[in-house]
Amino acid sequence: MNQRIKDCKEVFDHKLAFLQVRRQSSVLTANISLTRALMHDTVKMIMILVVGDKIATKLHRRFSGHHQEVRMSDKQKWEAFCDWECARFTKPTKPLNGIQTWIKYYSHVDMSVQANSF
């Protein structure tokens, strides 16, 4: 259980970074509601406590709209972009900013509006 709490704290720290990046960007603030930002990765944190990080991460990536690569709504695209932008602040293995992440891993997803607005 101790490892699950540690993993949950890592997601919580990422969530705080997400909120901070959103707040510091007028474009992200305009396109991601406060409710959506507060709920970002909340279910993942609960799942980590119940089933552990590995399974929770798989389920989160499969069912969370901001991780879908097809048929993402504009809101989900903004959330994904903010997610990529803030990951570099809390995840040492993910040093790229939002635009760099999009270009390197998700260029097949139409995020041109998000990338050009940032």
C-alpha cells in the first residue's frame, strides 16, 4: 500500500502542475474549464489506490478522453496539450514541452490549433 500512496502522490503532483500551467496560460485557461482541470487524472489517483499504478495507468490511457488519438473533442485536445506541457515539470522521463511532444509522438493527431495558439 505504501507504494500505491507514493504513486498516487506523483499523480497528484502532476495534477498540481497541470493546474499551474493552465492558470499561467490565458489560452489554456480559456479552453479548459476549471472543473475539467480539477478533475484531470482524479479517477487515475483513485484507481492507483485500488488496483495499483500499472493497471491504473493502462485503464487511464485507454478510457480517458485526453489520451485518445482518434475522435478527440476540442476540449480533450486542449487537455492533452496541457498534459504534455506540464509533464516535463513532474516527470523526469518526459522532458519535452507540449509542442515537442506533439511533433515527436502525436503528429498524426490534428493539434495544429493548440500548437499554433501556444
